[in-house]
Amino acid sequence: MDRVHAYLNPAAFQQYLSRVAKYLALFVLVLNVRSLPFGWHVRVFGPLFHLRFRYLVFRLGLLLHPRKDKKAAKQKWLENLSPIGENLFDKAIAYKAWAGLDDCDYNCHLSNSCYPKVLSQMLDAARLKAALVYLPSFLRAGGWIALGATHFQFLREIPIFSTYEIRMSFASWDSKWIFLVIRFVTLPKKRQGGEKKAEVAYVPSTFADGPPFPNLHTPASGTATPIPSKGPIPDAAAAMKAFAARTTEPDGAILNCICVNELVFKHGRITVPPALVFAADGLCGPAPPGEPAYSAENPPPHWAKVQEIIHNGGVNAMTHLLRGGWKDVPEGERWWEQALGGQIEERRAANMELVYGVRRGMEGAREITPIMPV
């Protein structure tokens, strides 16, 4: 009873409210921590700082070594960063995230309008992480990657507080543009005993004689995309069933959203051919049948050309090549085209037929006669 009377005291009650407000503010702050100032910078540049810290520790270990040994060891350390002998189409980068309050809408799932925000907040970090894995030599030579366009297709909802993965892989490229495919996936929930939870399709009710009120609520309990109410129901159901079958990843993850980025490699304001950038970091096609797989210990044939450039002229020679020096190389002697020929070229051409439509569609939209607002 004395405790109740103590809280009825105005001074004590004010102190109690102050404490509650402090904890509530701290709770809201934690929930929105990703949107705090400099949060983007920490996420984006974190992998870069980590790499520089590793390099600093490595250099400290060479303090007592002769200068000649230091130079050779540094060159070897930097070469080991490059994915020498690896197949570009066999590499993928994953970045984990979660659907927090600051990214979700009143339907309690990740808002479609927040996917671009996720791109700016997390995918910039994921793209830099991918660049450090795929293209360390290109970045070291002063290159950078420009984003030309982003295209989304929303497939299934990501419920609030769910964890999801952003998976990135290169799909194709031409003489200028690189197409990066990004998949937002979630792992399916499992019941006890390992049985996966069945998904229930949400079918919106329609009333032919009712007022045309929009349905503002979408399902948040599951991840299924609403089935359209128009058109023949059997055909629509069959189409959605077939479509859902194509939205499952090989490891069982559910594909919630797919995104295509159009990127371009730059050095200053000069565009660099994608094949040159990839090959300069050791990426190539598979070894011929019967021969051991390419690796840092068994580098591909074109790697000798890359080492010759670096050893003779250092980073400056590579910079000269990227900034237009490649044009002086005769057509038949362009080692980067040979490195990405054969199976890689066949797969690149096949994938280009699949992804280039997004660019063609946007270019076609620009040709539509605009209607001026009144």
C-alpha cells in the first residue's frame, strides 16, 4: 500500500514516467538502428575496413624482412585476393538481413516500396562486398562500379521480423553493361518433425454489385502471393501453381523478390569492358576435359599476361590498360576475350537473351508519348 501511495506522489509519478519514456525511447531506437545517421556508412564500408585491417596486420608481420622479400610477399598476398581460375557463373555472394519495423508497412510485411531502401541501405554494402571478392585488382587500380538501373519483380511477401538473404550473382554482360541478378529469399518455416508448413493461398473476395472499394489489406501470416480474381479461375490457379514452383531455390529457400541491376565498370569517366575487368582478376572458363581445374596453384593461361603487366609496370600499367590501353591490343591477341570464351561465352549469350528484355522494355517505355498533367 505504501508503494501505491508513493507512486501517487506527483514527484515520484513524474520520475516513473521519465523512466518509462527513457526505456521506450531506447526500445524504439534499437528497432530503428539501421536508419540511424552513419548506419549506411558502417554497413557499406565495413568489409573495406576489415580488408584494410587484414592488410595492416600482414604488413606489420613483414617489418623485419628484407625489402625484396616484402615486395614479393605483398604481391603474393594481393594476388591471393583475386579469384584466380574460378568460374564467374559459379560464384554467388549472400548477405543476411531482417524485416524490421522501419521497413514494414501496416500489413506487417516488408513493404514493396522499401526494397529500393534495402538496396541503398544493405545492397550497397552487399555490392561492395561482392566487388571485393570478385574484383579486388580492379578496385586497387582505381576502378569503380556505377549503377545504371534497377528492376524489381515482387513475388511473395516477407513477413515482419523475418530473416531473409540477399543473394547476388552475375548473369551476363555485353561490351558495356553488366547484369547482376539479386534474389531476396527466405527459408521456409518447418513444423515439429521437420514437416514444412503448408502455405494457404489468399483469394480476395469479389462482389460484382458492390462498390469499387480497394482492398488495402494483404495477407501477412503467410508468404503466398494473392491469386488474381480476374480471368478463368482454373487457368489462373494452374498458372499460379506453376509460377510458385519456379520460385523455389535449389536449397529449398523461397524466392520472394527478384531484382536485376544494370552496372557499368568505370575508371574515372572511362567505361571499361566487363570481360577485361573479369579476366584481369583471374576469372575464366573451366579447364579442358582431362586437365586439372584452374586455381591459384594452377592458373589459367591468360594469367601469365596479367602477371606480366603487373610485374613490369605495377598498378600504373594496369590502370593504363583499363583507361583505354586495351584498344591498342590487336583483335586476335585480346587475352581477356579468350579467357571468357567457350562455355562461358555460350552461357553469357544464353543469359543475355533472358535478362536484356528488362533494358529493352525500359528503353521502349521512353518512346511512349508522354501525357502532360493538366
